[in-house]
Amino acid sequence: MRFKRRKKIVGNIRYEIILYWSTEDQAFIAEVPELAGCAADGATYQEALAEVEVVIREWIETAQELGRPVPAPRGRLLYA
């Protein structure tokens, strides 16, 4: 049953993800500004993106289990 709920959440990931190289960490960092503390890293761009998608699902699942609000995705927040 838990798997089914996660599966449902996966399709709803529409949060802005900021991906950048960190010289200090020697890794790509993926941050989700709309979800406080939601970030991941990876040796490659693709790995950081895959990891942050897992973290987003876990962030949402944890918030729901604790009865905390999950912010609706607002789309593009920052401009280059």
C-alpha cells in the first residue's frame, strides 16, 4: 500500500529544481526552493536530478504523514 501512494506522488513532481556544480563539494547540487531543506547531490547532472526526485517524494510523504501542508508547485521562481 505504501508503494502505491509513492507511485501516485511521483507523477505530481512539478517543483522548480535548481541544478549547479559545487566546486567545494565536487558534486552537482540539486535544490528545490519551494520545499524547505529539500536538496540532493550527485557525481553527475543526471545523478543529482535522479536523487532529488527521490528526496522530493520523501519530503512530500513525510509532510503528509506528519499532517503538515505541502506547498503547491508555483512553477518558475527564479530567472537567469
